[in-house]
Amino acid sequence: MTTKRYIVTSVIPNAKIDKECFKTLQKIAAVKKAEIMVIETAPNFTTDLKVEEYHLELEPIKEYLTTGGTKLSEKLMISTIPHNINVIDPLMGLETYMAKKGNIIIPFPRHCMKMVHRTLKHHKAPRGAWCTATISEPYYKATKSGITAFEYHTKGGIFVEINADDTFQIRQLEWDGKGIYDLTSYYTPESTKTGIRAFAVCTPDSHVPFVNKTAKNTIQSVIRMVRPHNVVHNDVFDAVSISHHTEGKYLTKAKINLTLAEEGKLTSNFLQDFVKVSPKDTQHFLVGSNHHDHLDRYLDEGRYLKDKVNHILSLELALKKANGFNPLESLLRKFNNLDNVKVCNRDDSLKINGVELLCHGDSGSGGSRGTPKSVGVVYGGDVVTAHTHSPAITATGSYVVGTMTDLVMPYTPHDGGSNWAHSTVIVYPNGKRCNLVFV
């Protein structure tokens, strides 16, 4: 089996088609040698399919129309469920359907994505659902949900690449009114501009002692390809050597067998590896994250006072913290210069076209725990977060990266379930994003 490529989008019955957007998708398909598929969403009204003008509007795309139930591979199919476009969250309640059908693509005028739990017993990757966006102009009911859905209307499609081994990758193609970015190119109906550098690559939670080498290599290959101006890292330092989660667990700590100095060196070398594969002017940011905070908590609580193994180094870091320096940054720079690396505080910010990239996603409003949904609401969808280890594009349009670790960790029960997956988010110069999930 050779690699197969598809561009999948949707059309809303009785809605006008954005022909410039569709022409751009056609151009990308021609360059990438991909097949275009257009799927109808559910009609707003039963009379929509009877309108003569609607059928005339469909003429330019008639040859590309595809029905639900079409299988793109053994692992990926187009959903047979007709989705009402006025709903706020099109992926809600699909878990039982996906448990039987597997990975699905849903015709819907927005980019949404969700991973559904799979068993860990056999180290299976989770199943996912992807919404297509649309080539149609907005066409919603004058209801609360319809008016809200209108605010998140997204033109474009998704690019699906299916490999010879039946693994696949999906990325979002989002129309900005003039063209569409895809990896290193910008496409318009009339032209193609190549050699584009991404604004940023947002990497998933690393937890360096538990990094999956294949995931790391894949994400580094993305960085080499799109040559981002910025690389954003989440939960790089796991703090397993001093974490309160392992306090008093002597067998667990003996099995992990890491000192604070050793974990600091591992983490510093990991970052240096990413600096080496990036352009020389690329800036690297360590997002203020909950696992990074574990070091501050360890020092603040004085637990190093009875920690003979880590005591001397901790005294040095505690003094740094007392004098207003970031102790994690001090630890990491003991082993490499990391001149292009900034260890960020919680209130630091990095934005492109209003999209915030330095939000880990663990903190909610009013001191509550953060969730992708709640953080997405706070930022109006204009944010890329991490923390959950489960890639997502929420109903509000916020993007969530997955994990760079093994999908089965030493502390996760192997007979349970997990929706963790490897992914990374590319942020383009106009703030549009795509979430690359490696399934």
C-alpha cells in the first residue's frame, strides 16, 4: 500500500459556497496529490435539500461529494451520524459510537478534535474524532446555540495522510480570508508561496525521564521542517526525583533511582537537543507548569533538609529562590548554557494574532483546576495548552497538545484506559493552528 492523501471538508445544505476557499483546497490537493472529499452536513430544515438554488450551488463540487460510512482505511472512516450544525459541542456523547467504529471524521463547520479512552492492557493508542471545517458560508438558526455556533464557524478542511502501515496523520487547513497555510507553504487561489517559517511549534508535555524516543524524534523532524521562530515546551522537568508525589514511597523512588542533579542534567541535555535541531535564532520557552512548580514546592517546604542525596544542591537552589531567581533555570544552566532558552513564570506571555502560547492549562478560574473546556472559555479559544496528555481542539477552538511520553507510564494501571496520544501544534504566522496527532 502506498501513502494515500485526502483533503476532507464539508458543505452546509442551502448555504452559499466560498469558491475562493474551495479553489485553494483544490490547489493544495494538486500540489500534494491528494483526493478531495466533500461531505454534506445535516440540513437545517427539511426544505433545504429541495431548494433549486442549492443544487445549482453544488454543481462545481458535485464530483467531490462523499457519503458517510466511507472508509479511508481500516482505522479511519467518515461518520454516518448526521450532525446538526447548530450544536455547541459536536463531539459530545460520541464515546460509545467511537468505541465500536474507531477513528472517525465528522462533517461539521468547525475544527474540533477529541481522543476517546482505549485499554492500556495492550498499549493501544486512543481513538479520535476530527471535525472537517467547511467551504460554506455561515448558515445557522436564530437560536442561542445557533448564534453561538456562528461565532466559531471555520472555513477550510483537514488534510489526511495514510501511510503504508495503516498509521495516519491529520492536520487542520484553515482559511484566513485570502489563503491557507500548510506546513511550510501558503496557498491562495492564484499562487503558492513556499519556504514559510512557522511562528511556533508547541511541544507536548515531555516529562524527560519518561520521554518516548519515537515521539521525540517525530516532533524534532517537524521542527526541522517548519523552522519555527519559537518552540514552546510544557512540563519538561518532571521533578520525579524530589516530587511530593513520591514522598515516602521508597520502593518507587528506588526503582526510578534519580537524584535531583541527574534529573536536572537529563532535562538540560534534552533542551539542548531541541536547540540543536532548531534554527539558530529560534527562541525556546519553558511554560510555567505544574511539574515545574514541584521544585519550588520542594524548596519552599524545606523537604531537602532531610534529603541527604539532594541536600547540597538544594541548598544552592534554595538560596537562588530566596534571592528572586528561578531555581529551575539555575538548575538547568548548571549543565548547558541554554542561551536561547527562557524558563517562564506563570504570568509570562507569548502571543501571535491574539493566540496565547504560554498557558499550561492546569490552572482554572478562581483557584480551581483547569480543564481544556474552562481554559478555552477564558481565552475565547485563542490559546494553546497542554497538561492533560490528550490532544484536543475544543468546542471553543482552543488547541491542546498531547504527550511526548510513553502512553503507558510506570504509575498508570495497565488494565485501565487512557486517552493519551502523541501530538504537537504548529502555529502559523497569522495565528492559525494545526494539531498534528501521530496515530
